[in-house]
Amino acid sequence: MFEIIDTAAATIFLIDYALRLLTADYKFGNGVFSFLRYPFSPMAIVDLAAILPTFLPVSPGFRLFKLFRLLRSFRVFRAFKMFRYSRSVAIILEVMQNQKEALLAVCSMAVAYVVIAALVIFNVEPDTFDTFFDAIYWATVSLTTMGYGDIYPVSTAGRIVTMLSSFMGIAIVALPAGIITAGYMDALGKQNNLKDKEE
């Protein structure tokens, strides 16, 4: 049953891909070059990666061809096709584009926090953290407030650094969510106002 559903879905995607290729001129407007440009567009590559694994013949007798089975993992890209038709996803992508500078600033803060916190804890507790990578790992886990507990400071100074890092981590992790949420609500409000004016 799963094989039948998989083949049917891949066939539909293949037809969709062929129709989009045939009408590429309407999207790009470059004449003959549109048909050459479309296969290299990001969504076309995702579509092709989702379609090929179903129709790709793999012989179990050849070990080399078993590598092609990895292409079957590309089936997950089929989920990205819904992004074309999702209004909410389109708004979120637009918000991320508009708030690119603010998000990059937050990412820079997060990287700086991880490096500084790792340097501090690595010098405060050299016995607990054998390598600098362990300190980076600890700082990243502290930033996200996950707290796996596999590496942790044992001295009083190290615990104070951990507490301060946790408070900083909560603030830094909350910033991107706030930026995206505010932008999303603003974009949604603008779209609703446009609809009200049209009506």
C-alpha cells in the first residue's frame, strides 16, 4: 500500500514538475532561457530531489549503487512543496527577510556569548573541561537552556558563571522569537487592513 501511495504521489509531482517546466516562460519571461533557468531554481531542485528517488532503479546486487539509496531521504523535501500555497509561511519568510538585520545582530550576540562564556568557564574550571570544544558545547547548551547534565561545573565560581550564563541565554533565545512574532503580527495587520479597504 505504501509503495502504491508513494508511486502515485511521485507521479503527481512529476506531472506538476513537467507542467511548471512547460510554463516557465510565464514565470521568468526570458523566452527560451526560461526553460533552461527553471530546472536550476531552488524549488525545482527540491521537486526533482523529491521525485527522483521513487523512479531511480537500484539493483541490490551492486554495492556501489546502494549509495543511491541515500537519495530516498530526499523524499522529505515533498513537505516543502506546501510552502508555495501557505499564506502563513509566506508571511514568516517575508518577515525574516524584512528583519534580516535584527536577526543577524541577535545571531552575532549568540555567537559572541558562546565564545566568551566558553573562554570564561574554560579558565575557571580547567579540570572539568578537558578541551575548549567541551566548553563551547557547554556554553551552547547553556544558551539554549537545555541543560543535558553531561558536562557541568562543580566549583562555586563555575556555578556562578553558569547561573549568569543561563540568564543571558534566556534573554538571547527570546529575542528572535519576539522579533519574528512582532513582524508577523505587523504584516498580518497590514494584510487585514488592505482587505478591509478592498471590501
